[in-house]
Amino acid sequence: MNLYKVVKPIELKRGFVVELTKEQAILRLHSLKPLKKDKYEVKGEISFKAGEIIGFDPGKIKIFAGVLEPIKVEQAGKRK
């Protein structure tokens, strides 16, 4: 998974797999199914506000053009 900064508010529907911090996941646990370390499958609708950083499959990024901005590796430590 690659890291992306949310540029505009976004809602993810059921079936997407995301990588989240523990803090992000705790707020959304009612709509997430834990998979591997820090990875979750969306089982209900979840949303993210502008400025949040999430891990996302780069193969699915095209459908979110203009909403998610790639984060460089050296910026990854600044996750919100």
C-alpha cells in the first residue's frame, strides 16, 4: 500500500482495504474488519477529512483522482 494525503473529504464504501493508524481505526472500528497489521477492510461507509493520511492500494487510486495526493516516503512519518 502507498500513503496518500486526503485533499478533499472522501467516503469509502464497503470492500475497500485501507491502512490506518490506530487512532484512525479506533474512530471507525464499527465499520472496519481488521486484517493484517494496520490494514482494514471497510465493511460499512467510512469518511476521512482533508489532511488525513491513509494507506491505499495504488491500483484503485484512479477513481479518487483529485481527492488523494501521493505522499513521498520521507513524509510518511507525519501521518495524522
